[in-house]
Amino acid sequence: MPRIVLHSPVGREAPHAEGIAPLRDPRGNRVAFLFNGHVSVMPFWRRLEEEVKLRCEPGVATTVVKPNPFAPASASTIKELSRADLALVGVCA
């Protein structure tokens, strides 16, 4: 039987700095979510937010759902979310 070899479509991993600090404990901190709002992923994203809020116990949680899934987030939205200690950003957000 022939051998199957799998290759990563991403290629080689980019070099990175050694000793990168781990994320700070999000409990009590500000957590932000930016989601593109596409209906096909809405149930997953809601569940992700619920889990993060349940397990990480943030002091403040901000959620932004873009009105247009195909347009980039506005500069004002990015500025608002940059105040968070941890931001979770969905694909194409």
C-alpha cells in the first residue's frame, strides 16, 4: 500500500522570539470581542463568548458585531477595542 504524506498548507512556521510572556490572567480585566457577524458562524461565536465569560470571569466584556461582514472594522471600533486587556477577533473582522 502506498504511503500517504501530509504537508501543512501554511508552510514553515515563522521564527519567533524566545521567552514570549504568557497572557495575563483575564479575570477582572477588560475583554473585547470583534465578530464579522456572518450568519453561518453566529451560533459558534455566541458560544465562544459565553465560554470565555464563564471561564475567564472578565470585569468588563465588550462585544462588537460589524454591520457588514465584508467590510473592515472602522478605525473608531479598533480604537475602542484597543483599550481591552484581551481582544478576541474573528476572521475577516
